[in-house]
Amino acid sequence: MNLDRFSQGLPDPQNAEVMAYCEGCGGEIYEGEDVYVVEGEILHAEWECLVQYIDPEVKTIEEALGVE
């Protein structure tokens, strides 16, 4: 019996349980991952997922203000 606490290595990530799906990218969110929670929706703690979820509309300032 080996009592070295590092003898077994890290847990296999393939065995991690899928806890939810990201509302931004649709990807799997695994146990232990950091997430954003926006109005009850769960997103990866990644800037790209947050932007995809918010889906900003790109306009000129004139279009945004309704000035022609």
C-alpha cells in the first residue's frame, strides 16, 4: 500500500459530471467550474460567452439615437 497522497494523480476530466449547459455558447458546464449567473441563466465564466448571451447590436451613434 502506497501512502503517498500524489500517487494516484488528478481525477480524470472525462469522468466529470455535466451540471448544466451554457446559455451563451451551448457548451457543457462541468462540476467545479466557475460560472456567471445572469438573471438566473448560467454561463461559462468567459467573456465570449457573456457577449454571446447578451448579443449586443452594433449600430452607429446616429442609428442608436434615431438621428438621420
